[in-house]
Amino acid sequence: MLEQRNNRPSDVPGRTDIKPGARVLIVQKLDQRSGKTTGGIVQDILTKSATHPHGIKVRLVSGEVGRVKEVAARDA
């Protein structure tokens, strides 16, 4: 069983962790079974709620849509 914090798995970023312009890794619908991630920059946040068990849905500037699995660390 996954450890849960704030009603979400601890390894999935919440909406407050994601901002337009952020570099993220998403899983697109067609890649859900394999878990293949696609990198890109967030254009729009599509999920309205603060959390989602499978990740917040976003649209990348490339037009791809998927759920965020990881937010890239900012370079100093």
C-alpha cells in the first residue's frame, strides 16, 4: 500500500507544486500501461482540484496532454 499524505500518493505532485512554465514529466493516456514519460513545459493546468490520485492533468506547450508524475528541480 502506498504511503499517503494529504489524500494523495507521496510521489505525485499536487496542483500547488505545478506552475505554467515549469518543466515536468507527464504520462500521456496512450502511455499509461507502459508508464513512459514525456518531458515538456507546462502551458495550462487542466485539473481544477488540488490533488488527483494519478497526477494533475496539464497541457504542455507542445500540445501534449497528460498527468504530471514529476516536476523538474529548478536550476540555481
